[in-house]
Amino acid sequence: MRILLIRTSALGDVVHGLPVLTALRRHHPDATIGWIVEETLAPLLEGHPDLDEVLAVRLRSWRRPFASRHTTGEIRRFLGRLRDFGPEIVIDLMGNHKAGVLAALTLADRRIGPARRDRREPSSACWINEPVRLRGRHVVERTLSLLAPLGVPGEPPDFGGDKLLPDAAPPPDLPRDFFVVHPGAAWPNKRYPAASWGDAARELAARTGLRGLVVHGPGEAGLTEVALAAGRGALEHVATDDLGALAALLRRARLVLGGDTGPLHLARALGTPVLCLMGPTDPATHGPYGQPEAALWRQLPCSFCHRRFGEPKACLTTLPPSAVVERAASLARTAPESP
């Protein structure tokens, strides 16, 4: 059985798809399993013991300029790899046209994906031939339910955190016990104000004795600067140049704090305690899986709108740093010491 998973981006969504891979390997140990993923995220999956092949794509860059010789050459090579892999079964974990087109290009006999009403882009159901009604509430449970046609029973998700970049080296000169703050997020209204992160870090460090480290993704250096200034020495910036260094850092932290964003979900998959500040997304569907105490939010009439805005709204801006510190200190007290 040759099975191909399609979940190209983003980091948090790829992490939420990992239990599908673990379950497939457990119940179909002799299957050949591949995964189509964006090139920037491929290092997370390369060398994974449950995967036989990682098919990296650069869909975002391929759109512009599409007609260039270099781009068409890359696309041709990818299609060649897709043909060589020759999947019999494709599982669309995304539910949109991008994944649907990729699934159709495989010419696989079985193209499994969410049913029309469960898809992010309902019209993209035209690309699959085995629609599945998703079950469960959390996105991890709903994604796992796509395995029902393959005879995989419902069972607790296993992220397989010990299989993710196990040999990656952390940044040098890390303190013994520390917490990590990640102030960024893809949606601006998922970002807790950076100055409030600095205020919370200052009090948390004083209460727990832990050192505070702050990291950021591409284009988020300004958030880190604001958090550092507000932290008044309680935070130290640590550069993570690649996914391996980031994973190694998160794996060693006592606690990771952030919004509904990829690095925080990666930390959860690695087994590190987390505190996720939720704004426009629902903790029951997108919070740290299986850990309701690891999500903090402010309930308002407009909460969990799941809409993207250009700045944080009251659901986050009115969440006081003292509440963050109270929950974070409680989680840090029960967390194991950093390895």
C-alpha cells in the first residue's frame, strides 16, 4: 500500500497532522508513506522514522513568476517525483483547492478528504473521490477521522514527539532552567501585545526564578524588541536559525508561552508544557490538544470569531499580564525540570 499525505503548510497545521502519520504507521506497518510539504517545513519531517519519503514543494514561490524557466523546471521535477512515488491512496488533510489539485495530479485510485461541508473551500470537493464526514471537535481529532476508510480505529492522538528532529542541536549557552516566549503569529490579531509579554515575563521570572528567553519568526524582530524593552532584563533574545534549533530549544524549556501559532503547537507535540493565549480561535478546536489548562482566553460576545484582522482585539488586549503570570507560574511549578 502506497499512501501519500498532503499537508503543505503551515507549521501548526503540519504538527496537527502528525498523529495521522503515527496512526497510519501503527496500523499499516508495511505501507510506503509519503508527505507533500512546503520546502521550508520539510526539515521537520525529513528523517522521520514513520515516513518513507518527503516530497518538498515551493507552491508559494511557484506562483510568481510562473512562466520562468527555473520555476517550470522545478515543477517538472516535482511531477516526476510524484509519478515515481505512484501513490495508490492520497489523503487530503487540508480541504482546499491547493491540496485537491495535488491529489488529482497523483492519479491515485483513492483520493480521500473531508466531505464538501467540512472543507475550508467547499467547491474543492470536486478533486477527491472518497469524501469523509469529519468527527470530533478539535482539529486533531477531525483530521484523524479521515483514516476511517483505511480501517484505522479512533484512538488517542500520538504526536510522536520523540521522533521529531531528535538529534538537532540547540542554540549555544542556554541557561539551565528557562521559559520561552514566542510573541508572533501569522494573524496579527492572534498576537498578544508584545509589551504585555514583557510585563508578564518580568513578573514570571521574579516568581519562579526561571530565566526568560524570547524567539521570533521571520519578519517578527520588532515584536521581540518591544518585549525585550518591556521585560527590563527579564528576557533574553535567542536566535533560532532553523527548525532544528527551534525544536531543540523548545524541547529543553520548562514552559513555552505564546499564541495560537506553530512554535507553540510544536512545543506541545514535543511534550513541553505550554501556555497558549487564545484570541480569535476557539481553544476547544485549536488550543493545545488534550490540555485545557494550557489555554487562557477572555470570554467576550465576539469571542472565537475566527476572523483575521490587522491588529489584536479586545479578546487579547484586555487579558492582563497578571492573569498570564498566575496561570504560567502554576504550570511551571508542576512541569519537570529542563532536560
